[in-house]
Amino acid sequence: MLRWSLQLHKWIGLVVGLQVLGWVLGGLIMTAIPIERVRSEQHIATFQPDLLPLGRVITAQAAGTAAGMAPVEASLKSTLRGPVWTLKGADGHTLIVNALTGRPMAPMTPAEARLMAGIAYQGSGRPVAAQFLEAPPQEAGKKGPLWRVEFNDRERTAFYLSPETGEVLTRRSNVWRFYDFFWRIHILDFKTGDNFNHPLIVGAAAATLLMTVTGLVLLWIRLSRDLAGVFARAKASGDAA
């Protein structure tokens, strides 16, 4: 029993030991770094867009007609690029249009993207590069075209902006990338970083449980033998006396 448990424990430990180390190290990283810093919340500037010019804003129906669609949902808001209607069609397609004319928003230039990002940023850096991305990288967490504006601060912060409104949709930095690396190790999802119910992690957790159980068996066997030895020596001493 002892030999079998020892061999099983040893080989399971060899298989899952590195993953357990990854879990512990990842847990340490995720608890040591405040999530607010990971999200770059310290770089969120407080500003207030202009009030909506309600007297000049066209209706959602008029905006839909101008855009050539019949919206089933519509929301109006003020942005740094002016008031916009967000129109959603019956097919789920979403279109953002100028709330004064109903026309699509004019494309942003790199200079305007840097300006929008700079207004939304708080910190010691300044925007140094703006790039329009038809297919943004996975770290953006968004699909569809986006503007990526980089800052020259210590954390290499990057803002991903809506090309229609100039709003910051996602904030990323080297802190986030460092955190994300260990998060992917923690959940064993190296592709998307958002699936923690896949067979690999379930199998690793089951193997770790088995290693723990066999470790407890080994401990119980060794403690039983040690206690038996103590009792035997005590009895021998008593008989000798």
C-alpha cells in the first residue's frame, strides 16, 4: 500500500507540479497587483462632453431614414465628436450616425484620434502614435475597426477608440499584459484567455486532487507507523522496568 501510494503520488506530482506552481504564482500575481491598475483606471481623466443640443437633434426615425434603415432600438448620447444616434436594426446590425444629420460619422484622422485619446487620458505620458486597425488584436477585447493610440508613459499604455465617436472602449498596458500572461497560465487557456471550463483544466484539477489524496494516504501511513513505533518503544521500556 505504501509503495503503491508513493509511486502514484510521485508520478502525478511530476505531471501536475509545474501547473500547481503556475496556479500559485498566478494567484500571487493576481492578488498582488490591484485590479484597478491592471485596468489602467489611474489613467482615466474626468471630463464632461457638451450637453446635447436637443433643439437641433433629429429623431431616431429620421436618422434611420437618412441612414437607410428601420431601427428597432435607438440610443442618443453626447460624445467629444458631437451628438450621435446608435441605431440597431432588426438583423442586429448596429450603426452610429450623426444625430444632427443622420449621416455616418466622418472618419477620424490620426491627429484627431490622438486628441480624443489625450483628452480621455490622465498621467505623465502623451499620445505618440495612432493607428487605425481594421482587425484589432485580441488584447483589445473588441471586434471591428478601432483606433489604437499609444502613450509614452512607463507602462506603455494603449487606448482603443471607437472610430465613430472617439470614445475609449478599452485600456491596455504592460501591466495588463503581464497580468494576462499569468491569468492564461492560471486557467490553462492560452488561446483566448476566457475559457475556464475546458477539459485540460478540469483534468489538471482532477489530477491535483488525486495527488493531494495520495499525499494524505502517505501521511496517514507514515504517521501510523511512527505512532506504532512510539507505542512499541514505550511498551518495551515499561516491560524492562
